[in-house]
Amino acid sequence: MKSWKKALSLILVLLVGAILTACGSSDEASDKEQAEASDEEITIGQINWAENIAVTNMWKVILEEKDYKVKLNNVDMGTTMKALESGDLDASLEVWLPVQDANYLKEYKDTVNFSEATWYDKAKVGLVVPTYVEEVNSVEDLKKHKEKFEGEIVGFDPGAGTMEVTEQLMKDYNLDYELLPSSEPAMIAEIGKAIENKEPIVAPLWSPHWVFSKYDLKFLEDPKKTYGGVEKIHHATRQGFAEDYPKVSEWMKNWKMNDQQIGELIEYVENADEPIDGAKKWVEENQELVDKWVK
């Protein structure tokens, strides 16, 4: 009887010890995870495009609420890809496929992780003109109205995928035009100035974009489909990111937005004193949606 009690006591001691050890291990793992979130910095490339500024600031807000440190680096698309390849950047949140950024996918597919997951599935790219330019409705119409546009297509960032596709489009349609590089804000300013003076202007643009809610613009038909059809927006990360940040990697794969959500986010960010303030407001008002991504 005594030996039975002694054996039972020993079993209880071992069970309690095992439970305490397990709790300790769990706490240690939790502490380690928390320490990693607090100490390491995730660096995201930010391109000076309206929707890119919006989503990078949105993810900065979301991740910082989860105790990660996040740094946004202002870069262009070409630099972004090189930095992802070298590991100087952790993530880029905007890669348009299958057409716009196809050249980057081809060049970096073996050294950069392009996510198969998409966060926006109804993107569109093309040349736009103000709706009052009634006689121009197709890219082909630009040939006979070259003087109207002074033979110029007002562009944005050199090296952007859409700029490269626009150069191809000029070849495909034999357009004797000059594509003028600048920046997105400069291009939008030129569009605004032309519309204010009721002048013709043609520029490459994309949807989603806040500019369509401000100005009456129309996409020109592209019979040769140089710009492609529906584009989808992916994200890309450096190699090893998913292993270093498995939770964040999974959250970004869960990320999905529709027209209304991305449009409202861009509007909030555009109208705020600082982009981060607009992003915070949007996250607060859409916490239920965000929770689905970071579940």
C-alpha cells in the first residue's frame, strides 16, 4: 500500500513538473516571438504612386499594432526589385501581372519571391484622355490627331512597368509620339492643368486611382491588347522573408481589397495631413476586414 502511494506521489510530481515545463516553454516561445516582433524592423519599399502610398502606410499601421517595427523606403520600381534581390528590402506591395511588370518577373523570378496571392483582381491600365476629347476613343485615333496632342504622351516614373509597356504600345501602333517621363504627381498635375483649360492631353493611367473621382477621363480602346486585359496586383518579398516572418507572410497572402475599400483608403490617405494619419483612420473604420487578414 505504501509503495502504491509512493508511486502515485512520484507520478503526480512528474506530471506537475511536465506541466510547468510546458508552460515555461510556451512562455519562452511567446517571449521570443514578442522579442522578434519588437526588435527587428521590416522594411517595405514605397513607390510614389497614390495606391502604393496608401497600402504601404496601411500595412505599417497594421504591423505596428502587432508590435512590429516598420520602415518605409521611398524607391522606384527598378530599385525596388534590385533591393529585394539583395535583401535590402523585405517587401514590395505592388506588382502588376500578367502584363505591366512582366519584365521584372522574368528578370527576378529566381531571386525574388513573387506571391501567387493577389490583393486586387480588377486592375486596368491604358492611355486616357479627358471625356471632352470626343473624337479620340481608341489608341488608333491618336495617329490622325497628333497635332492636337503636340505629339506627346505625358508619362510618369521612368522604369515603371507601365511606361515600358507604353513604349511597346507606341511601336505596336506605329505612333510617332514622344513619351515624356516625369513622376505620378507631375503627370496628374499636367492632367489637371489641361482639364482646367479644356485642352487635350493623353497619359498612361491605371485603376484603381483617385484621379477618376476628380476628373472625367476615359480609357482609350486598345484593339491590339498591348496593355493586356484585367491586371491583378500581387506583392513580392525577399527570399527567406516567409521563414523569418511566417505570420506576416501569411497575413499578406490573406489580404484582399475591392474597389470601394481601396478607393476609400486612397481618399483617406490623400486628404490627410500625413499619409499615416489617413491610413490609421481607415484601419480603425475597417478593423473587421483587417482582422480577417491577420487572423
